[in-house]
Amino acid sequence: MAHRIITQVVLTGSRVFGRAFAEAWKQAAASQKHKAAELKRPGGAARAAATSSAGLTMDEACKILNVAPPKGGKADMDHVYERFKKLFDLNEPKRGGSFYLQSKILRARERIEAEVRAAEEEATHERYRKGDYWDGPKIYKDKPRPIGRGGLAAAKAISGQDYYRPKRGRPD
């Protein structure tokens, strides 16, 4: 009698678990298809990475921090950081603030940063596509150049330090 009850409980539990697993599998497959379609669109990879990392839209992030949305991928990041610091400090849980609001403020700043970073990367890629990627040689005139063939004189010229050079031959 007891084995029938135990068997029935195990079978019912496995059916419930199986249905839940199948439903989760379907949702994951649908999510994967949606993400693949998003990545195929132009600029979709950067947009998908920015949206998924912060979980906010750009409008929500700008409203939370009370800043203007980036125009053409450029934003006044000093103003964004200033607003972030002020709001983040005002919502300190030790001072009676809300951890939830702090996390929303943090996510809003991250979302704006991700949007600006994605726009900068896109502009850089566009520059490379146009062939305008040569900035000229980088010349560093502030470093002293070594004199002669190198060795201790070169090391001293570069670092400005004296080095101990032991005598050659037998030690005294």
C-alpha cells in the first residue's frame, strides 16, 4: 500500500517537473531566436549588448538621471557622472535611502555609458571603412635618447640613475 502511494507521488512529481522543464526550454528557444534576429540587424550587436547589460531603455536611463539623451552618440559625460554621484549618494541605504533606487541609478549610468561607447566604436569602424585611419607617426620628444652603443650609458640616459658597475677581474 505504501509503495503505491510513493510511486504515485514520484510519478506525479516527475510529470510536473517535466512540464515545467519543457516550458522553460520553449521559452529559452524563443529568446534565442529573438536574440539572433536582433544581432542580424545593422548595429544590432552593439544595441543588444547595451540593452541586455543594463536592462533599461535609453529614455528610461536619461529620465532616471535627468540628463539629455546622447545626440549622435555624444553626451556630456561629466554632467552624467555629476548627476550619478549626487543621486547615488542621496540614496545611500545607511542614510535612509533605497538600495533599489541606487541600483536603478547605477544601471542608468551604465546604459548611457554603453550607448556612448557603442556609438564611438561605430564611428571608429566607419573611419576605418573610409580609409581615414592614419593619424601620423607618434613622436616622443620628451624622452632622452641613449648615446653610443647602449649599455650603462644608455640606461643612465634613459632613467637618470647611476648604476654600480663592478670591477672586472679578480675580486679583492
